[in-house]
Amino acid sequence: MKIKDLLSPRAIRLNAPAESKSQAIDALVELHAAAGNLTDPSAYKAAILAREGQGTTAIGEGIAVPHAKSDSVAHAALAAMTVPGGVDYDAPDGKPSSLLFMIAAPPDGDVHLEILSRLMVMLMEPEFCDRLRGAKTAEEFIEIIDAQERAKYPEETPEDTVVTAQAAPKGYRILAVTACPTGIAHTYMAAEALEKAGRRDLIGYTKHCLIRPVPPRPGETSAGGGHGTGKKGGKAHGGAAGKGPKGSKGHGGMSRAQNAAGRNRAAQGRQGANGGGRRN
């Protein structure tokens, strides 16, 4: 599934005059409706507002990705909008949101999480976001996404290509546990940021650094690994742990006691999650 295939020019509005979060939501729902993505725009808007009621879908850095699963969605799709100056979308960093994507997904399955993860990985590039904000036409907006997606997700190895086994790369092994109180989007962002940092700062140790968030298990929140919400709203956050070759210290790692504490907090989070609802 490619992001560009979920967007049509009719579902994109550049330099929209929205002045509030409410107006931005209305405009994005209207774009979805105009593109034929919805069977009942009012019901879909209600689903969007219900999700926002659980916690803002603003990511920070001027980005918001409202999303909802609903029977009123004809097929999985995206609507997008840029807003000069941005709108107050209750972002965790307090910055106005000027680049907004709205995900519409059918109720069955977790296609919205697939879209969200793929989108968030690309939105971690500030230059990419700036190019989207500067797009002059809807077609150019889609072309920018297409170019970024092809660069970020190159074609997979053809089935008839013989792949030779390679020895596991030597160096430090690093485990990172992320957590987010507002939703799973920040978990994808954290995974991408950690991977980039590993390739940049630990070159020679983690040349083949690869980090991927683990989807929540049934009954857990999807706010991120090592995070759980108990019946009384208590939260537990996992730590980050690093482990190097025997007898050495992992670059950026923690002490053995800290590692154990992180594992304990993560375990408590999973237990607490049994009493909480799932947030996507």
C-alpha cells in the first residue's frame, strides 16, 4: 500500500484558510467526501471527533494526523491540507499545525495503523514536510510524496533473486523501548529517530541498524512499547537498554540496574494495559 495511491487531487487543499481545529477537521472531512471516500460524512466526522476526544492526534512539529475507522468509509483513503500559519490542534509541543493528513479507514483490520506508520516515517524528514508545505498544486503535492516514498521504501527484492546468507554484523546490540501517552504515532516517530541516530552516531557499531515498533497485543493500548494504562489511569513507561560485547559497555546504553528497572516498568505497563482501552 502506497501513500500516493490513497490520495487524489480532489482530496488535497493547499493554503486552506482554516483558523481553528474544528474548521480544519470540517475541511478535511469535506475533502474526503468530495473525493468519494465516504458514504456518510456526518458519521465519519463523529468518529473523528470521538478519536480526538481520547487525545489529540497532533504530532508536533507542525503536523497533525487525525484518523478514524468507521462503517461510513467507502475505502481506505487520505485527505491532506496545508494551512499557512497553522491552527491550534492541541499539539504536545504547543506549535500550530500547518500540515495535516486525515486517514479514513474501514472498521475491519488495522489498515489505518499501516498507513499511519508509513506516513509517520516519511514525515520525520523536516525537508520533506517543508516541500509539502511549499507545493503549488495538488499534483505537485502527490509527486513530492511519491518521490519520498520511493526513496524511503525502495522496491523489495524480486522473488527470483538469490539472496546469500550474511553473517550477523559485529558490534553493539541496542534495545530501545519507546512510550507515548497520546497514541501510536509517536512510537513510529521514535523508532525512525532512533534508527537514524544509530546510523549517524554509532556508525561502525550499528551499520545495519533496523528498528521497528511492535504493534500492541489485544487488550493493550497502542501508545507504544512498554506503556500501559491501569484501571485508575496509572501509567508505566519502559526504559531504553543497550548491551555490547561481553566485558564492554554499550554506546548510549544503561547500567544493569537501569536495564532491569526498565524491564520491570515495561512489564508493569503490560499488566496495567489489561485494564485500559486501546487507542489508535
